[in-house]
Amino acid sequence: MQRVVTNLSQSKARLMVVLRYILVGLVVILGLARLRIILALIGSAATYQDRDIFQEYLMAKALISGVNPYLPLNELAQMFIGNFSFFPHPAPYPPFIAILSTPLLLFSLNNVIIAWFIVELICLVVIAGMLTTLWRRRVDWLHALFVLFLLLAWYPIMVDLLYGQLTILITTLLLIALLALRKDNKILAGLVIGLSAAIKIFTWPLIIYFAFKRDWRTLLTSCLTAIGLNLIALLVMGTGPVMDYYLQVTRQVATIYQSFLTNYSLWSIGYRLFEGTQPNGVNFISAPPLVNIPQIAPIVSAGLAIAFLLTGLIWAIQSKDRDIAFAILVCVIIAISPISWDHYYAMIIISLAILSLNLSNHSFPTWPTIIFILIAFMLFLFNDHIAEIIMIVNRGNDLFQTNGNRITFASSLLEILPMVELVILTILLWRRGVTKQQDEIIEYANLPHTPGGPKINHRYP
């Protein structure tokens, strides 16, 4: 397999050179096309009220005005924006977000969208540069430019940019933490991971990992940062809103979306199987369950999420390759989040980058490389077409609407594919971590030893 990959990436044959230029050209064209679509939709009045960035804006506005930031978003919108139809539930973001979002108040409502879009584009440039550092130990701006267009061409990135979400920012922070850990800068890594947990609490498995690995500096720094930022929020907005978020809002929002068709979380599996996919609005899709036993739906969902969390933590802790362990935990973060939208999958770029580096360092072993290529193909080129395939399977839009936006159970299982891909990617990462240990054992056993020197017991030192 190494010869095939080498020929594709380094061969000087005219055909191979032309194919590489065509591939690069296609990535650039697709990236620019996605960017053009985003810019067109951002300026469209029809999609104006779909921007998630308005949630952070309203939280900041409420904080400055002395109003509870965790009132239902439609109520906050009526207070501060006017005639604006918005979500009927509170914002699902931690308290510190209200403070972090206060600079958005410097802009008019229209310019908030543009300002956050610019911030996310800057983050993408930083991500592209850090990915080349991950591969080459230095920033390679030529390759970073290609990676930037590749990211722009990826559907989860497009969704994040379009709606003004936070996943690109979280991905930036996680990459900073990973590169800091590589340089043994544990204080910086802890600060960044703590900040990420204060922005979106779903990065907490990383903190659990540091506890089991007895990485006390990273653990204490991340915990103190996350707790400190939450204490600042507590002092600024008071006990009531903070307690509302952690005791009520998280559960309330999770309950609304736990059986949503495009919730790609392990928490949704039990509801899909035993309760059905329920719409939270008249225009959303529903599907029947495999077996209607709603009582066991939350038990199955919780069991799957807990089992994957424990398995992922064990695999990460056992891995001697810290990069592989980090990649596994990124997958765990996405899988066990009670709500996991398509833009959450933007974080997988970290796991894919680490896995591709591992395969390269081990001369691209055949089957792991083939599985990696298939998973990457699905993630980059297939998943964003699942909705279209479901529509075709259900015999077109007209019949679909006639059935009251209801699809068959079998076709609804197509929406589980992103989660299946994520689980397979996690297993492949675990196997590569095991392979690295075995390679190091063999290398250690083959080292020359002087007569009378220590005997080799063929165990990892």
C-alpha cells in the first residue's frame, strides 16, 4: 500500500502530476463554491433568523440589561430585537458564554453575523496552519492553503460557518492544546482545555483522561480554569441563572432534541429504536420506532453512551501514543454529547489528521489505510447527501409531504451512518495505538545488548 500512496503523492510521471493538479483544483473549486454559498445565504433575508450566533448575542444583551440570560430565546428576542421568531427554549450554552459574547454588542444585529463569520475564517486559517505543524513539526503555508480549501469544502465546516456556531472555535482550542502537550507545555494545554469546557462543557472527557493518566499539571490547570471562569459568571450574573443552566436548561434542551432525526449522538439511538424520531416542529421529519417500547429508550441510550465513554477512556489511557489517545477522546466527545449536530463533526479533522500521520509513519499498512480512506470518503463526500437519499428512498418529496413528513424506519437508519463511521474511526485509532506499542516492543527487543547486560523479557519497558 505504501508504494501506491507514494506513487499517487510523489510520482513525477506526467499522468500522476496531472492527476494531482486536478485533485488540488477540484478541492479549491469546491471550497470556493461552498464559500460562495455561505456568503449568499448569510446575506439572505430568508435565512436571517436561522443564525445560532443570535443566541450568544441575546445572552450577552440580557446580561448587560440585568435580565436572566436563560429565559426562553423567543422571549429574549422579543425584548431586544423585536418581531423575531426564535427558539422556544433557553440558550444551551454555559454561563461564561454570556460574558465572552459581550463584544458582539459592539455591532449591529446585521453585522454580528459578519463579525463572527470573520472570526471563524481566522480560526480556520489557524487550524490549517496547526494541522501542517501536526504533520511536519512546522507551519507549511503552501500545504496549509490547500488544507484551508479542503476545510471550506467540508459540509460540517460549511454548516458551522453558515449558522455561526462554536465548533470551529472549539476545534481551534483543542488543536492548540494538542500541540502544547506535544511540547510538554502542560499549563497552556490545561488553560485551553479549561476554556473549551467553559465554552462547551462536552470536552470534559479530556479532563477525566488527565486524571487517570496522573497528569496533575494539566488536570489542575484545566479544572481551575473551567471552575474559575464559571465562578466569574456566577459573580457577574448571580446564582439563579447559573443554577438554572446546570440543573434545568441542559436537561430541558436535551429532552427536546434527544429523538431528533439529525441528532448524531449515541444518546439518540435508544429513542430511534424504541420511541421513534419525533419532530419538534411542523416542518421536521419523523419516523416510527423499530419496536414501540418508549420506557426503555432512555435506558438503552444512556447505556450506549456510558459504554462508549468507558471504552474510549480505557483505550485512550492504555495508548502509549498521546496523539492517538487525544484523537480517540475527540471521537468520544462527539459521540457521547447528548446533542451532536452535523457541524460537531468538524472536530473529527483532528482525529483524521492524527490517524493519517500514524499510517504514514508506519508505511501505510494496507487494511488500516483502506478503512481510513473509506471513512474519510464517507465523512467528506457522502454524509451531506444522506437527506437526499432518504427522500429518494421514500419516493420523492410529494409523497413525503403527503405522508405528513413521515419516513420509514429503515430509511431513518441512514442518519445513523455518521455515528457508525465515528465508532469505526475510534476502533481504528485504538488498533493503531496497539500497533505502535507492539512496534516499540519489537524495536526494544532487537536493540543490541552487551554480554551480561539486562535480559529482555519482551514486555514494554
